[in-house]
Amino acid sequence: MPKPIVAIVGRPNVGKSTLFNKLIGERLAIVEDQPGTTRDRIYGETEWCGRILTVVDTAGLLPGDDDAELPLAEMTRRMREQVQIAIEEADAIIFLVDAKHGLTATDEEVAELLRKTNKPVVLGANKAETEERRLNAVEFYQLGLGEPIPLTAFHGTGTGDLLDAVCAALPQVETEEEEEETLKIAIVGRPNVGKSSLLNKLIGTERTIVSAIPGTTRDTIDTEMLFEDQKITLIDTAGIRRRGAIEPGIERYSVLRTLRAIDRSDVTLLLIDAVEGPTAQDTHIAQMILEAKKGVVLVVNKWDLIEKDNNTYQEFTEWMRQAFHFIPYAPLVFISAKTGQRIHKVLEMAQLVNEERNKRISTSELNKLLREAVQAHPPAAIHKGAHLRLYYATQPQVAPPVFLFFTNAPEEIHFGYKRYLENRLRDAYGFVGTPIVLVFRAQEEDEAGEQGRQKRRRR
């Protein structure tokens, strides 16, 4: 199911960031800049009404004279630009106002902007802690955007009603009749690593603008093609700079478009500049792909520009494996989008990853592997000498592959043992380029034994 984008807009100091943090369930004002563990946090996700929503916090809209030659005027212009872009990117908008201070001219200015859009708008009256403020919130009816919903973002009261209104305003999800098993491939990476050049070379025509100026591609662009009798949709995206380099305008919100492209894809091609090598921002993007549980191919572009000797390939491969240690299953392809060197390998590898992503292992094979794994390396004993037991396993889902293990103490499964089981699965069945998910569920021993006997009878 697609993840709709919900933007929170309003003037400064109405509590947009407080509401954002409350909806997301964590404080995201401060983030760690550690490769492979974080991503650009101008957004977050929340689940409501059975749907996952991408929520976007925006800067406050300040009043001011755009023509005045003052720093404040430039700040105002930039902030207005951000709000406009957030509106354009959003599927629905939360317009937050302040019930404590009442209706202001800036609120009316933002409302005028929102009325000109075709986007659904939900009006939230924040800081409505008292009965008097909740009653006074009716003055926001003057904005012409429907019923104001009283809430207190700091305490979380009223946020459920707000999200109910958001979900009701979102377009209904249509069942995707997917296009004859079309394989969706997103091309992502930092600016100027050759994403559009690769796309153009793959389809053999100038479908997108190719430029040496980072950020040329601001919109995601879908291109359909046929490769070895399979329909493929290529999704080109804007480049993602490191967090400190993202400017307050259009480029900042291009991150959302790239996230949406990753979410829509089956397999993601992460382009790396061979001249620069893997960077911290490359690993940030890889973490986005990992969090989305999508297939991934690491594509090293501009390989033709590298001076090579007998050790170059091996040394660069080791460098890449070290940088992307958290996705060791990702295959590597070395190409030149400019010359076309080995670009056919990109689509071939993407097809392979998609097949691996949809691979299903029979229950009998899976439990044979589980027995052998436990026999070769039993899990550590839990407290008071009790034994940790893994009864049986099954695979309830593909894309990504999910494996469900039944055990007497799921909370006692050590991270290292989970990694051991994952490695055994990969050694036996590959799963090239795709994350696999291990889930451990509690099961009483007597019940597990009976279910195991039933399974054996059915087989």
C-alpha cells in the first residue's frame, strides 16, 4: 500500500514540530550523523487507520515584505517557498493554528494559499488545553477550511481525531492491477553520480536532462521499457545531498520524492561515484533502502575513469564491503553509464534480485535447515538453567522474505544468534540483494509438539 505524504504547515510557534514528534512517537530534532544508522530527518512515519503515513514538518511561515532588501525578507521568501513545495508534495495537509492566541493575519495568509490548492486540508487548533480554548476554536471557521479540530500536541489529546480526519480526507486506495508483473526499479544516489545518464543509456534515448549541475533532476520520472520479455518501470530520482548541504528550497523536499520512489520500487539501484568512492551519504541512502525492506544493487559508476592495476578491483570491492557492511548481501556491479560498459549487467542483476526477493522455501526444507543449524550451534541457555528451544519455522511472506520461528522464549533470542540463523539461510538459499526478516513468536512446548506432529502427518 502506498504511503501518503502529510505535510504540517502553519505560522511559527503554533506547535508544528511538537505535533510532528507526537505523531511520529519520538523526538527527531537531534539526529546522529553516523553512517549506516540514520537518515535525513525532515520526515517521519506514523500508522493510523491501517495505513502508514509519511509526516513532514515544515518551517513556519513568516509575514514580511518580499521586496525589502533585508535578511528577514530573504528568510521569509525561502520559508514561503518551502511551504509551497511541501504543499505540492503532500497528499494531504494539516494546517495548524494556535487556539491560545487566536486567529491572526498570518493564519489567513496561509489559508488563502491552501484554498488555491486541490489538496485536502485538515484544520487543527493546537494548545486547546482548556474548555474555554476549545470553545473559542470555532473562530477558525472564518478561514473557510472546514471544522477546526481542538488538540494539544504536547499531551497528545485530540491527535487521534486529527488523524481520523486526515485518513478520511486522503484519496481511497485503489487496488493496483499491476501491469503484468512489472518490475519497478528505482535509480537513487547522491547528485551528479550519473543516475540520469544511466537511465538514458538503458533506454537508448534522452528521456531526462543530463547535466553536470547537481540537482538537475528534481522530480521522479517513470520510464517503461521491455528487457528480455519483461516489463520494467525505471524510476529516476533527484540526488540526495548530505544533511548539512540540503538547502531550504526545492532540493530539501526532493528527499521525500526519493523516499517515495524507494517505497514504490521492488529493487533499488544505488549509484556510487567510482572516482569519489563510497561516502557517508551513500550509506545514509543505503539505510533508507534497508528500512524500506527493498532489494538493492550497488552500482559503481564512472569505472572507466579509474586507473587500474591487477589489485584495483579487489581493493575497491573490499572498500565497498566495509562501507556497506550492514547490507553484505548487496551485489556489486561496476559500470560506465557514459560509455555503456556493462550496463546490461545492471538490469540482469536487478531481475535476479527480484527473483530472490520473491523466493519461497518449503516448510519441510526450512525445518530441516533449522534442525541442522541448532544441532551445529545450539542457542545459549537462558536463566536458571532453562533451555532455549526453537520448535519449528515457516515462511509466511515474500517480497521481502519473512521467516517465522516458534520458540519458548522469543525475548531471549540473542542478536548474534539471529544473525547466525540469517547466515545459514543465506548460505543455503542465497537471497542475493534482498533483506530477509526473522520473526520469533512464543509457543508452548506441548502445543509446539502437537503442531509439529500434525505437520508431519500432513507431509
